[in-house]
Amino acid sequence: MNTDQLVSAENIAYKINDNKLFHNISFFLEKGKALHICGSNGSGKSTLIRIILGITTQTKGDMNIFSEKKICYLGHKNAIKSYLSIEDNLLIMGLTTHSNINKYIDILELRDCLDVIVGNLSFGQQKKVALLRVFLNDSDLIILDEPFVGLDSDTQDLLNQFLIEELNSKKGLIFTSHIKCEINSKTINLE
């Protein structure tokens, strides 16, 4: 095995009842590289991500993760508590003591609403709160399901540039996106 390899998939297939969602999907991902999973709604993008994460079991094929650290994952749902303030969510996520927390709170323009209940924020602001986990990650593999949805163009650009920098620091990236981005990546199309 290549020591730079983070993910390896061989002939992955998944079916729901007797309907094949996808089959014979093979790929590998090395440190410093990105994989863009494409396809229309319902083609199996999120399912493939859940298989990679080990949340869902493939119908057949082999999936291996070689990450030495925790995987940084953000799904298409924000996974934040809407009945708590931003500050309380940061506490639950264990981010309050991170050395760069204040930097990203300011960059994402969240400083003035730290005490606001998340459910009262716009969708874009909620997405920014969820993205703090990505901006403050300590992983070697980042997996994102539609990370650009709900973000204004400035924040999309910020996230795009951040992910490019993460790739330059030898982290791996797997993502789905219907929104065009500037990340140089291999592509798997599930059509």
C-alpha cells in the first residue's frame, strides 16, 4: 500500500431492495488530493459518503480508510443544536479553546451573534457555525456533503480557498457539490 493513501474503494455497490443505486465504484485517495462525487439528486452521493465513513455498509466491494486521525465530516445537515446559542454550540463541539476560534468567528462575521439562539439565525449563518468544525479541524481527511449550499459568494470563496490550503498541507478531501468550485479534483459521476 502507498503510505500516502487515505482511502481505497474497490468495486463498491449499493442497492436498496432490488434496485441498484450504484455498482462497481472503485477509487483511491491520497494525501493532498481531492475527490468530487457528482450526480443528480437521488444518485447515491450521500450514501457513498456514508459508506466511506462506515455509517452504511456497502452491498458488495471493499472500502478501506487509512486515516491516522479522526475524520472531519460535515453532512448536508448542519448538526448543530438550534435551541442553543452559537456560544453553547461551540462549547458542545469542543471548539471554545481552539487557538484559532476567535480568528474564524471574526472572519465568518459571527462575533455579534454569539449569544443568539441558532434557530433564530439565517440558514447561511447556521451553515457558518457548522463550518467552524471544518475551519478548526485537526484531521488528515475532510469529508463534506454539499458544503457550499446556503453560503454567500464571499463565504464560498473563503471555504474554497481554505480547502485548497488544506490540500496543500497534505490533507485529503472528499466532497459532493452542485455548486462550482475551484478545487482541483478527481471526479466520480454516479449517473
